[in-house]
Amino acid sequence: MQTLTVDLGDRSYPIFIGSGLLSKPELLKPYIRGSEVAVVTNETVAPLYLEDLRRLLGGYRVTEVVLPDGEQYKNLTELNQIFDRLLADRHSRATTLIALGGGVVGDMCGFAAASYQRGVNFIQIPTTVLSQVDSSVGGKTGVNHPLGKNMIGAFHQPQAVIADMDVLTTLPDRELSAGLAEVIKYGLISDAPFFEWLELNAERLMSRDADALAESVLRSCENKAKVVAEDEREGGRRAILNLGHTFGHAIETHQGYGKWLHGEAVAAGMVMAVDLSVRLGWVESDVLQRTIALLEQCKLPVQPPKGMTPDDFLNLMSVDKKVIDGQLRLILLKSLGDAVVTAEAPKEVLCELLYSLCH
Ligand SMILES: NC(=O)c1ccc[n+]([C@@H]2O[C@H](COP(=O)([O-])OP(=O)(O)OC[C@H]3O[C@@H](n4cnc5c(N)ncnc54)[C@H](O)[C@@H]3O)[C@@H](O)[C@H]2O)c1
Ligand SMILES: O=C(O)C(=O)C[C@@H](O)[C@H](O)[C@H](O)COP(=O)(O)O
Ligand SMILES: [Zn+2]
């Protein structure tokens, strides 16, 4: 097992990465402070892994909340199910919520923990590649609104993250690929040697080589933990974790939540961001070619969806959370492994990009 720390002073927490972690009560128990626990999971993950978690929770008073599965349920209506159960079962402020699932469950459980009785503890047990490498770390929690992704939420850090690699064996291929999009993101924004490692190991990752997957989770979490420790609430540098997301979130919202997976939309969005960086003369075109090649090897989309127009993008991107005083800011590359947040979007080149890619 490997242990990393997200260094946030008195809110620091460990990320445990390894095999067989869902059978180790000694990992989980130190992070549950009282006798009350609420497990939040979904209808797909529950039959696979809830029993393992139940075994670790002998002796606690446990509420189980099983949500419907899908990005389309990451909303305020479904979030309320968690509050209803916590209140019905009389959970106090000393309760601990446990997210058992992918990023949707993690974001919703985390937001419930941030707001139930103005804030209770929670633990992340991420079960997808995407949630192990990204969403379980860093404390962004929340739900979608029909007008925009993750528009309602809070920063609320977990007490611990327990990433058991064994659960990835049941993950569908499409979800594996979607998770790899966020893995590739770290190479692009902050870790060129990792990008090169991914180019060499993409085939192993796609065939679910356990060592390669563990290495990619570890290196992704190292990169994310470093950025989060520098800028917990996205005052500045943390925004680099948003590479491709301004375009990607526009795609997810336009298509209808759940049609394009988050990782798929981010993949196409990263190609757009790197392409824009090339058009501005900031990076060599080979970085774009290598990005496309790696994403394609991971069976990810590299173009925006058919039928989405430049105006669709511009309208949806105008409500991005990085917009300040009407100015859209984008994450672009200065070189492979070096991302920057622009003070404003280069509008002319952005329009040129959108008109050349939208079809
Ligand atoms: N908070 C953050 O920092 C952050 C970062 C990245 C993404 N996100 C959010 O995360 C969400 C995407 O997360 P995701 O890709 O994990 O999607 P997800 O949570 O929808 O999970 C993907 C699918 O895999 C299933 N699943 C989960 N674990 C499984 C397992 N071990 N075996 C079989 N099936 C399993 C789920 O039920 C679901 O059908 C999006 O809402 C995105 O906005 C948040
Ligand atoms: O942790 C972050 O910061 C990220 O931006 C990680 C992203 O991968 C993730 O999709 C996040 O939820 C996007 O945040 P948002 O603030 O753009 O909604
Ligand atoms: Zn993301």
C-alpha cells in the first residue's frame, strides 16, 4: 500500500492506494469519530462492494443510502434523499458520511457532508479510475444545475481517501477510458515525464495491467495533491486542474448530463485547449499530435460532438465558474507539462478554433 498526504495544515488527510484495502478495518476506523455512519452509494456499486464495507463497519449504527446511477441524478432533488435519510435516522453532527462509488457519488456525498447540520466529516472510497485519480481528492463537492455543471456546491475536504485498486476489475471499459482522460490531464498540465510514461504504457493501462494502473493512480494523486495544497479554494493556480473543462462542461451540458461521460467531454475539451495553445504559437504542434494520439489510444473522443455550434460553445462557456466580470479565462499550455490560466480568453483565435472544429 502507498500513502500520500494532502497537505492542508490541520485539515491534512491521507490517500491510501493499494490492493485489498476494502478488507482492512484498521484503515477506515481511525477516521470515524463517533458511532454513527451513513454510507452513500448507488444501485450499481451497492451489489458489488457494499457488503465488503458493511463487514468493516460492525459495531457502528449504519444508514445506507443507495442513489440511482448516473450523472443525470447528480442534482438537488436526489441530494435531498441523503438529507431525508440522515434526518429520519436522527444522525447528529458527530456522524461520518462515507462515499462508496465514483465521482457522482463522491461529489454528492461530499456536498451532503458539507451542508448537513452545517458540516460533518466524510470519507471517500472511490471506485472508478476517475474518482481515484481526481474527484476523491481536493474537496470539490457539489451537484449539477440544468444550466451548468457543478454549479451548486462547496469546498469540503474528506478525512481520508481509500483507493482500493481491486474494485477497478469490475469497471466497464468505457469508464476506464473516461478515467484515463483525467490521468492524461496531469501529464499535460504539470508532469511531462508522466505524459511520456503514459505514451509508453497506454497499452498496459488499457489492458488493465494492475501495476500500471496503480502507478497511474499514484502519480495522478501526487500531482493533484500538490496543486490542491498550493491553492485549496482555486484562488489561482488550482484552476490548471480545469484544463479542457470549460469546453468539456459545455459539451456535457449541451448533450444532456450522462450522454457524454465527464472524462470523454474533458478529452475532447483538452484537444481543443491544446489546439488553441498551438494556434496562439505557445506550443509546438507536435504536442497536439501527441495528445490526440494518446487519447485515441485510450479510445477517447478527440473532437466536439456533431451538431454543437460555435454559439452553443460560447453561450455555455460564458457561465463557466472561471468567468470574472464577464471575462472568460481559459487553461492553456505554455509547453508540455506547463499550464497557465489566461487573464482573458483570446477571443478571435477562440472563434477561429470553434469555427474550424464544429461540424
Ligand atoms: N470533485 C472533483 O474534483 C471532480 C473531479 C473530476 C470529476 N468530478 C465529477 O465526477 C463525476 C464523474 O465520475 P466518474 O467518472 O467516477 O462517474 P460515475 O460516478 O458516474 O461512475 C461511472 C460509472 O461506473 C459505475 N461504477 C463505479 N464504480 C464501479 C466499479 N468499481 N465497478 C463497476 N461499476 C462501477 C457507476 O455506477 C457509474 O455507472 C462527474 O460528475 C464529474 O463532474 C469531480
Ligand atoms: O479539482 C479541481 O479543481 C478540478 O478542477 C478537477 C476537475 O477534474 C473536476 O472535473 C472538477 O469537478 C471541475 O471543477 P469545476 O469547478 O470546474 O466544476
Ligand atoms: Zn474533471
